[in-house]
Amino acid sequence: MSDVSELPSKEANVLKGHEGGVLAARFNSDGNYCLSCGKDRTIRLWNPHRGIHIKTYKSHGREVRDVHVTKDNSKLVSCGGDRQVFYWDVATGRVIRKFRGHGSEVNAVKFNEYASVVVSAGYDQSLRAWDCRSHSTEPIQIIDTFSDSVMSVCLTKTEIIAGSVDGTVRTFDIRIGREMSDNLGQPVNCISMSNDDNCILAGCLDSTLRLLDRSTGELLQEYKGHICKSYKLDCCLTNTDAHVAGGSEDGYIYFWDLVDASVLSRFRAHSSVVTSVSYHPTDNCMVSASVDGTIKVWKA
């Protein structure tokens, strides 16, 4: 059994500024900053450790559903209800490029490791890859083998992994053009990678998180107790891969033991749905976001 005292369950800061629900909050790669986005059509940059709002990014015409920042913190990418993918300069707050092509809302975005390509996941049942360095507005690749909305995407050096409402987690090997599909039998609305890259954690709409072996697709474990039936909720592993963290529609945050799936900690974090959880890359620290309009910073 792992030490529960290491888990971040003490409220260290509350980040206020969004008008309306916050749909995602994400640490940057070194954990010194975090980005959030929400119903108020904005993206906000924060120093979560000092509780300070640094900058607001406005250009989206509808709610902003996801945001990701490059490793060097110079660019960010966002997407949402206006069907567009925005590529921003972090320092100036200017939109460098708008990628259009999705036929409906865009649910998720990620940079590749070199920050040269952005992959977006859409309600139009497609994944699209965009070249940040080219001035072309056409995607360099479209993957449309899904049979329902694509909710979440992760990238490795050679693969695109995505989760869909059609119940699948699909892995596309970009080098050889191979697709592998694991059918979980339940709508998938969030996927995240373990830090050792060996596992995929998939959040499903039957109030269950499922841990998959990335190479075989084998179901390794299931995590239950939280409520996830109608909202897109994030889930993640802690930075040691020892615990699983996830939000719940009743405002609680849950921590499970990775191996035996026991609930190690659950606490009321927000007054409404916890949409997002993001774990610090090195410290016992986490940020959460909620429909209640706040982002909270949790420390051990």
C-alpha cells in the first residue's frame, strides 16, 4: 500500500478569473505554470504556485475545450466550439495561425514532441494533423476511421493514440501507417499516458477508468467510485505512476492505487463537476478545474 500522505489533497491556491465553467487546466512541461480554458472563450496563463494570473488569450468565438503548450513555453495550441484550431505566440498573445477544416466542434489538441505538428480530435469523427511551420491551411493528414466523436488524443514519437465515443482506443503508427484498435465497449472520453509510456489510462462514460497495456491492448485494471456519465472528465497518473487521479461529476477528486485499484483518497474539491486534473511533472502537486468556474491548486 502506498503512502496516502504524499497525495496532494490540501488546497494551496484558488485561481479565479474565468467567467463560467473551466473545461481544462494543464501544467506546462516544467510545472512552473499552468494554462486553463473554458466556457468564457478564453485561455488563461497562471503561476499556480503563487496564485497569480499572468495573461489572457482571446480570439475563439465559442467555448475553448483544450489547450497545450510547447516544451519551450513559446507557443500554445487551443481548440473548441468554433471548429477551429488556434496556434498562438505565448509572449505576445497573438494568433499565428488558425487551422480550419473540422466539420464540427474540436475536443482536444496536442503538439508533437518537436512542436512542429499539432494533432486535433473532433466531434466530426476525425483526427487531423497540421504542420505549424507551413503556411498551408490544409491538414497534412486526416484519420477518419472512427465511427463517433473523437474525444482525446495523445502523441508519442511515432504514434497518435486517440479515444472515441465509439468505444475504441486507436493507435496509429505514423511511420508504417498501421492502425491498432482496442474496443473497450464503453464511450471513451479521456485518455492519458503513463509516464513510462507503457500504459494508457482511458476514462469511460460508465464511471470507470481503464488501464490498458500499450503494446498488447490488455486490460490491466479498472478504477471505480467516481461519477462520469455525461461530462468529459480528465484522468491522469501521478508523476511516479504509483497512483491514478480523476475528477467526478459530484465535485470530488479520487486517487486510486495503480496496482490494486483501491480508493486511497477522495475529497470534495469543487462545488460542481471536476472537469480536469493535471499532475505536476516532479512534485506532489496537482491542479483541478471545474464547472464552478475555479481552478484549484493542491499540495501534499
